[in-house]
Amino acid sequence: MPNPYPRRREAAAGISLLELLIVVVLIGFVSLFAIPRVRTAYDRAMVRSAHAAVTNLFNSTRTVARASNQVAVLQRTGNVLVIQRNAFPPGTSKDTVGGIQNLLAQFGVTLTGPDSIRVDPRGLLRAPNTTTTYTWGVTRNGQSDSVIVNAYGRVLR
């Protein structure tokens, strides 16, 4: 006579396909919202870093002008910034002071604004009038910031 109460089958060790599918879907939903936020925060951080780099380069240009008692120029060519001053003896070429900063390669930003800013030995901008301000824009994937320098050589923002 067959046993009316067969032995129960023992539970299989591990996870089922349904449980695995639920976990994968939940991870997908979490990453759907998290990845764009992380990317936006990363872009904002790169723009802030580029803003700080432009500000530091301008302050270095002022320092070079005052220390060498010559006009120094912060030159922009595309997304590249370089500090230059007149070589010695006067009338020859220009010396590049410090390194060349490629903001696109370093921070992935686009730089817009004036091609050059000239700083005299007093640390003031050599501008046509004293009300001139120079503005550089720093942009990356919709995130933007600006560096504003007034005629007295002060970085306003």
C-alpha cells in the first residue's frame, strides 16, 4: 500500500530566478534616478574646478607682472590659457611663464571670453578705461559659471 503521507521534498538551496529578476529590476530603478544626479554633480564639480583654475591663473599673471616689473598677459587660445611676459632684452619674443593650461583636456570645459588680459606692473589691467570688466565663461554639459575681473585686477566672481 502506498504511503498517503509522502515525505516532503527538501527546499533547494540558493535563490530562484524570480527573486533574481526582482533584484535586477530594483537595481535598474535605483540607477535610473542615481546616475543622472551623479553625472550632474560631476559636471558641476568640473566647472567649479575650472573656475578656480582660471582665477588662479589670473592671480598668477598679476604676480608675474608685479614681480618682473613688466606687463604680463594671460593669453587664451581656444580652451588653452598661458601666462606670457616680454622677454629680456625688450623687443624680442615673449616668455611663457608657468605651464600651459588646457581646460578642455583637464576639466572637459569650454572657455569663452576675451583672447587676452594684459596686467601692468602695478597689478592693474591695461584697459582702455577704468570701467572695463572682463568676463570668461566656463561651460560643461549645461553647467556654466563665469569669472569676472574688474579694471583694478580684482576677481569679482
